[in-house]
Amino acid sequence: MASRRAGSVLRTLDSASISFYRLPRLQSRYSRAAQSSVVLRSSSGRSHFSSTSSPNHGHSSVDPTEVSHFSALASSWWDPQGPSRLLHLMNNLRHPFIQKCLASQPTPPPQRKLKYLDVGCGGGIFAESAARQENAASVLGIDPTPQVLEVAESHKKTDPFLMQEGRLTYKNIPIEKLPLPEKPEDGFDIVSCFEVIEHVSNPSEFLDTLLPHVRPGGWVVMSTIARTWTSWATTIVAAEDVLRMVPRGTHDWNKYINEQELKEWFMGKPDWELPRVMGVMYIPGFGWKEVKGSEHWGNYFFAARRKEL
């Protein structure tokens, strides 16, 4: 049942859901986004987010428009008061969420130190903090944008601890170009993709390519945004157009993915356990906070564990 439902997870939006694209004030920006979206629907109206896709290592999920956008942000990536300010603040919730996931699993976490893969690592905000964790053996950060990886490499050099051999490594490649582990147990304990999936061209193919890098018993951990009227009003109209908290064009509402859609997609995967979800919200003056229920209408963290062999 779950597998059949997952096949139509990213359903076609009904006319009421996209009526705002026809508002004259927003026509120039949002109507183009609706017409050009390749994530939610094809020209026939069929969903692209299904459980039937398979890893395609010859095809890239990278959207050139997204690469161009984030290239322009490279120089300010490590400015805690700059365009990436909200990412810096959100990082405070990422590691506690991962620790909750590890503590929730039916078997104790491995006593050995963990291997991390950070997909879409950008300038290294999470990758650096992961490499400093006591339970971290190594961190590999990958990103298709060379300009932001130059920033990541440069910032890494400011901390001798991160310069230890094997501690933190960056590669300028998309996930499709990362060699698969020779054996499942050679994969990573934690594969993260924070604020990434809403920027890729095809989320189903992206996930199918990413998941084999998770070792049995390991976790995939991500954060993204639900596709609702509230998220459109807060993340695009308020954050981009009115308050200018993030640069215009950072988000494409068509690419947002609802928490239930991700859940159903993973439920169609027999090798994966029931996902964990945590809703989060940015509260001015207080930063990002866990808010139960906000996963249904705004930002949320999402994690799933690969079943042990």
C-alpha cells in the first residue's frame, strides 16, 4: 500500500494551490517558476518523485541555476550576519537531532567513531562542526559548486585540528560522481544533506543515488521545507521579498517537499526503517527552535535509518 502511494507522492498541485501565480504583483517572478518546475510534475502532470526510480550515475541532479545562485554567495558564506546567517543559526539544532536519532535506534550506536558524508556541504558550516564532534572519525563534504568549496577549504585552514590528515576532506563533485562503497558496510554512518533536497532537479533520483552510501545501521539526515501557503508566505514573501533575510531567488516553492511525501517515499523502501521528523521554526531574537507540528507547514528535520543486515 505504502509503495503504491509513494508512486504519486509529489502530486500535481490543484488550481487553488497555485492561484497566487496569477496575481499581477507576483506574475513576473512566480508564474515562471510554476511553468518551469521539473520537480513536482511533468508536462503530463505526472509526479517525478516516485519509489520506482533507480540510481542514475550518468545523470546529474544538479540544477545549474542553483549552482550559479550559490556561487554568488560564496564570499559571504562564513559571515554569521550575512546572507547565510540563518544556516549558521540552524546548525545549532543539527547535531542534537542526530544524537536523538542515534539514541533512538533499537541497537546501541557503534562504539567506534563515525564516518560522515555531508552532501551539498557548501562553505562547510555543518562539515566543520561535524569534524569537531567527539564521535567523528572523518568527514567528507561534497558540493558541485567550486566557488563555495574554495571558501570551505580556505576556512578549514584557520583551524589546525581540522587540518589533521583524514579529519575533514572536501571534493568538488555531485553525489552522482562519488564512487559507491565496494561493500555496504564500507558506507558512511551519517549521510547528511541539510537544506539541499529542495534545490535539486529530481529529488527521487537524488535520494536513490544518495542512499547506497549509507551503511546498514547508518542514518540519512536532512532538512527541508513543506510546500504550503504558510511556507510560501514566510520563506519567500517575508524572508526574501520583504525582510531580505536571504537573497531573492534562494528558494523555489515548487521544489518544496511535504513531510508526508518524504515519509511515504521511504516507506516504499524495504531496506529502511520508519523515519523520524522534527519540526523547527525560526523565531526572531531566539533563533531556530523545535516546534512540534511545524513539520506540516514549514521547516523540518527528517531522518531515516538503513536496516541492519
